[in-house]
Amino acid sequence: MLIKNSESHFGVVAILFHWAMAILIIGLLILGLYMVRLPISLEKLKFYGWHKECGMLAFLLVIARSIWRVSNLIPSLTLPWWEKLAARTVHYAFYGFMFAMPITGWIITSSSGLPVSFFGLFVFPDLISPNPDTMQLFQQIHKWLGYGLIATIFLHAAAALKHHFIDKDDILRRMLY
Ligand code: HEM
């Protein structure tokens, strides 16, 4: 297996980024939806802390992943033009979500006057000063982006499974090995 992508295959770094971020983001979605429904408690605060730290990890990873993507070939898709357009649109939408989710989460936290710590190693600077109206607005934005991301994940997974089981091509396989 190659480190970098080739014209027809993903390299090991792109594959690791893909699956590590898939697991991290799906975990963040489940944790986010669960924790907001808990009554105020120490447990809720602990989950918020984990969510924020893992969310910032996702942010650092998407920056590294984007740098890797632009400095690599993107394996070509041999598909009808409309399917290629749909696939690329979904891929770019994912990058939009992967940046927008952590940034809006960071804004919620800064606007509520709380720090964003990174696993106790350091604290990220506040993006804006505390403001309850801004906090409420960005809570809504973060929530609806989350719902949009969930819908996009289902679409993406359904398309990958269709290619694997119905079209029997190598689109899913090349993101595995
Ligand atoms: C890819 C990264 C992230 C994903 C997928 C994600 C996902 C979610 C989801 C689905 C919710 C529940 C929304 C609701 O139902 O109201 C949520 C809530 C929340 N997230 Fe994130 N999040 C991410 C990153 C972050 C980051 C980096 C922070 C802060 C530094 C953050 C802070 C929050 C906070 C404070 C809430 C609770 C909002 C409330 O109380 O209404 N998130 N997140």
C-alpha cells in the first residue's frame, strides 16, 4: 500500500484520516445529541468537556487532512457525470461540515464565557466575548449543521454500499485497502 494517493487508489494516510475521522465525528454526533438531553449534573458537564476536547481534536485533524488532500492526487471516479458531480458535492459538503461544526461549537463555548481546553495541555483562545444572544444563535446553527451532517453521512454510506453490493465496483474497497 502506498503512503500517498495515486491516480486510481487512496494511500494509507488518506485511508487513516477517513476512518479515524468517521469514527470521531459519528461519536461526537451521538455524544452531542445525548449530552444536551441530560438534566444538569456533574455527568452532563463531564460529557460537555469530552465533547469540546474531542471536537477540537476533529478540528485539528481536518486542518491536517485538508493540507494532505491538496498536496495529493485525488483518485479519479469512473462514473457517469451526474454521479461524479453528486459524489464530489457530498465530499466538499463534508469538508464544509468538518470545519463548520468545530468552529460553531467553539463560538458557543466562547460566547458562554467558558474556556476550550485541549485535554489539559493548553487552552484555545476565545473566539468572541461572552454574549447570551450569540450563544443561543450558534447553539441553533450547531444543532442544524449536526442534523445536516447526519443526513449527509447516511447519503454517503448508502452510495458506498450501493457501489459495493449492487454495482460491484471497487469504490468502497479502495477506501479500505
Ligand atoms: C466535528 C465536530 C463536532 C460535531 C460533529 C458536534 C456535534 C454536536 C451535536 C450533534 C450536538 C447536539 C446539538 C443539539 O441537539 O442541540 C452538539 C452540541 C454541542 N457542541 Fe458540538 N460538535 C462538534 C464540535 C464541537 C466543538 C469543537 C465544541 C466546542 C469547543 C462543541 C460544543 C458543543 C456544545 C457546547 C454543545 C451543546 C449546545 C447546547 O447546549 O445546546 N462541539 N455538538
